[in-house]
Amino acid sequence: MRDIKFRAWDGKRMFDAFDLIPELNRPVGNITVGTFKPSTIMLQYTGMKDRTGKEIYEGDIVDTGQGLIAPVTYHGGCFGVTNSEKGRTIYSTGFEVIGNVYENPDLL
């Protein structure tokens, strides 16, 4: 069974979404959780890690090692990247996370 994890993006920083549960109403960094309103929940952990051991989340930008840099998306019941020439590619252990669509949109 894989871990269920989410990340939140507030427009400036990324947070572990489970640290932001309002009922906890405790400080996280320089914010109080009860007043934090994330503009985006950065979707779910895929349950997979890249070739360096970094966790891969939906919305992360990966280098496939095959000349394709693309965001990880959830489609048709699985996580993967889309290559406009070859269609859908399911996760490969050769992927490496190089950023995400919120902090690094210039990578796309």
C-alpha cells in the first residue's frame, strides 16, 4: 500500500498539506494553520520515487531521460507524462524530478 500524501501551494511556498489541517491551528513556519488559505492543493503523491529517491507528486515536472520534459498528470487511472508524439508514458524509474508546475513553469 502506498502512502497518501498531498502538498499545498500558497502562491509563494510549498507545504505538506497534512500540516495544514485547520483543526490543528498550530504554527507552520511563519503562518498559523487556522488562517492559511492555500490557493492550490498540489495534488497527490504518486507513490513512486525518481531515480534519485525523491518522491514524485502530480504536478511535478520530470525529465524522462529520453529527451522529454513534462508534468506528471493523473489520467485514465494512472500517473504518467504525455509525449505529444508518442502518447502516454507510464512512470519509469529513469524519471527525475526537476521542478513543479507552480514554482518552475518556465521548465515547460
